[in-house]
Amino acid sequence: MTIRLCVRELAEAQGLNISRFQREAKIPMSTARRLWYSTSDGKEKGPPLKLVNLEVIEQLSKFFDVAPGALLELERQ
């Protein structure tokens, strides 16, 4: 089991694609890709993202207007 960010699902539920998410969240595209795919290299099938700064979690929870825990999902492999 791994924990992953579910940024893509939250963004798509608000009608955002990755480009619009990046612009509206005011983050670099490289960061947006890592968050969107929850991978350390920003590629769709890349290695899982292992470290996320708490400031980023706080920024995302404010952006999506959700509790920080709503950004996380337990993924069974």
C-alpha cells in the first residue's frame, strides 16, 4: 500500500486540466506535473512521490478548499 496525492481528481472535479490547475494555483509546471501524477519525476508512470512539503499541502488544501487529509488517498497495489 502507498499513500498518494489525489490532486488530479480534485482538479478535474472542478473542471481544471493540468495547465489551468498550474496557472490558477500559481505553481511551476514541473511542480504541477509531480502533484498531478503524484510521481517524483512528474511523469504519468513515474516513481511514486515520497516527499511533499507541508507548505505545499497547506497551499493545496486552501486552493481546493478541503482539509489536508482530503488530498491523500491510500492506494492498494
